[in-house]
Amino acid sequence: MVESFEINRIKSRPHLVDLQRTFMPVNLISELTSKCNLRCTYCPKGDLNKDAWNGAPGRDMHMEDTALGRYLDLVRTLEFGQIQLSGVGEFSFRQDWVEVGKQIRDQTRSKITLVSNFARIFSKEELDFLLSLFHIMVSIDTSDADLLKKVRKAVDIRTITTNIINLRARALATGRAMPLIKINATIYAENLRHIHELACFAASVGVHIFQLARVGGLSEANEFPHPITMASAEDAAEALRQMDLARVVCANVRMQYTEVGDLRSELVRLSQPALGQAA
Ligand code: SF4
């Protein structure tokens, strides 16, 4: 956080401007709340009593008014490529999220993005705010309603689907463009065989981008779900096959297909015994 008097001091001393530019972050990720309405089993927020991380100051609270005021000074003063309205936590869990979101949006020329779980039905006012964003990433790991509920607890896939459809309907009703909608699927051992079906689900609800990534920081000691390193070679080989099918589904409906990080290389490594047997 850069305080406003610091920004003014830098502005009034031109020899510091280059330094300001040099160290200027390209994008800004903003944790306007660290509270979340969900308790996903692979997230540090899954069990607030589980580890010390949750006990650290600020790990389960909305950004306080004083800090929010300074934050607004920052986004008013500096321009970023993108401002993401979420860190770990669910921005829409703040009662005043639309009001705060509009304040940020109206004070910057930066593109505004959001990661949200879409786990409750949004009102028209909320949909209108969402329509003003550049990009929204929604996390769905599987289109299997039972597995989704087991991993992400309070999530119902029907709620996510309804929100996406309502957003599209609201865009049509108000003559506005849809923001880019990305479905992000975090991959673990138990959903490796769900990738193709999930891509078909994403295609049928008309999102723009389908992204696959490993669940970050998931330990082998986690009760459920398990990291892909615990998957069988057959499951890893099947996941690779399904990723290729998902790519074809995406191409057919002109939806962008993206893999993030080392998901594919790790699956290739894990599948070697199975590929060896097949040969
Ligand atoms: S929705 Fe996101 S922040 Fe909330 S518990 Fe799940 S993974 Fe964590």
C-alpha cells in the first residue's frame, strides 16, 4: 500500500519519478476482504482453525475504512494494466461490495477484473456492476454436482449456471457487452477424469475462456481432495486424453483453451508407466 502523501511527495520530486515508474507494479491484486462464504477443502480458508495462517491479523476480515480510503487514493493516482478486486476471499461477501466496486471502477482507467465463486444468486444491481467489469474468473472444478459439493461445500452448480445465464440475459436487456468470462478448473486427483465433461459444460453455458490449473499448495496429507501427484498412472494418462478432447470442444465453439503452469508436464511424468505399458 502506498500512502497518498507518499504519492504526492514522489510527484513533487521529479528525480524520483523514474524510480516510481521502474518499480510500478503492472497489475494490482486487491484483497478488499479476506472473508469468504465458502470453505473449499483445498483452500487455507477451508478450516479457519487449521493453521496459523488464518490466525494472522487480517486473514478473515473486510478491509477497514481507513485502509480502504488509502487504497482508493492509490487507484485514483496510479494507473495499472488491470486491477483485480479479489485476493484470497470473496469480494461479493462484503455487504457493500457493489458500492466499493463502483468507487474503484469510477476512479481509474485501469481494467477491472474479479475472481468470484458465483455461489449465491446475484441481484439486478449486482449483475449491472458485474457487466461493467473487463474480466470475471469463476472457479468450477467439475460439473459433477456431488463432487463439487464435497470439495467446495456450499457451492451448487445450478447457482453458478443461473448467474452466468442471468448475466448474459441482463447484457441483452440493457444492450451491454458481456465481460470476458473464464471458467477456471483447479485440478486434483479426484477430478482428473472430469475434464472433458467440464469443458462441455463450459461450452454449453457460453463462457469465453476455459482454463485448467493444478490446485496450488495442496499437500499429500490433505484429507480430500488429493494432489495429482497421488493419482494413478492410468488416471494421469486419461486426464491427458481428456485435455486433448477439451481442446477440441473449445475450438469447436471458439472458446479459448488454456493450461496454466506445469499441469501437463506433471501429468506426462505421472503417466509414464501407463504409457510404457500401452506401448
Ligand atoms: S471460494 Fe476461493 S477463497 Fe473461498 S474458500 Fe473457496 S478457494 Fe478459498
